[in-house]
Amino acid sequence: MKKLIALFLALACVLAMVGCATQNEEPTGYPTGKIQQPQIMYNGQIYFYFATGFDEPLPDGYALAGSIAVVDNDNEPAEDFHGARVELAQEVYASEDDTDTVYVKYEKGYAQFTIKKK
């Protein structure tokens, strides 16, 4: 009986220590201090991904504007076709009619990136 109680207390202590452990990752899974949300710069504006899916069809009116030339996950994009949490050479599609939204090509479709509204 004493061994069972000791085992129970030891298990409770281990679980308590695991629950109190600090982590250096955000809920996104990326390390703290790094860009958390995928983003790209196009036409001097930063466009953000808001978890709309990576398999959307490309809407009518969107044409290839260019591709991602630089990826830096530590800093916000500072020039057109620079990005964070995207991949080099991913294609960016834009529309002359909808300047608030661009689409980035992924393996199974497109992801919508939009300008953050203040």
C-alpha cells in the first residue's frame, strides 16, 4: 500500500512539472520572436494569410504578377515579392479590380492573402 501511494505521488509530481514547463513556441508552432503569420509584400502593401485554406480555386480576373524572391521568417517583408512563412518561387496572382487581395499558389490550389484592415 505504501508503494502504491509513493508511486501515485511521484506520478503526480511528474505531471505537475510537465504542466509547468515553459515553452518557447507560440500557438502557431513557430518559435517566439519569429514571424507567426504568413505574409507577402506586393505593390508596397503587406498581404496576410488568414487561414482560408490552401486549396481554393483561382478566381476569374487574377493573373500571374510574379513569384516570391526572398523569404525571411524573422522580419516583415520590406520589398515586393518578399515574404515570411511562404516558400521561394511561389507564384503570386493579382487582380487590377481587387487590390485588397492576392492569391499565392500552393500544391493543391491557391491561398488568399489580404491586407489587414485597421
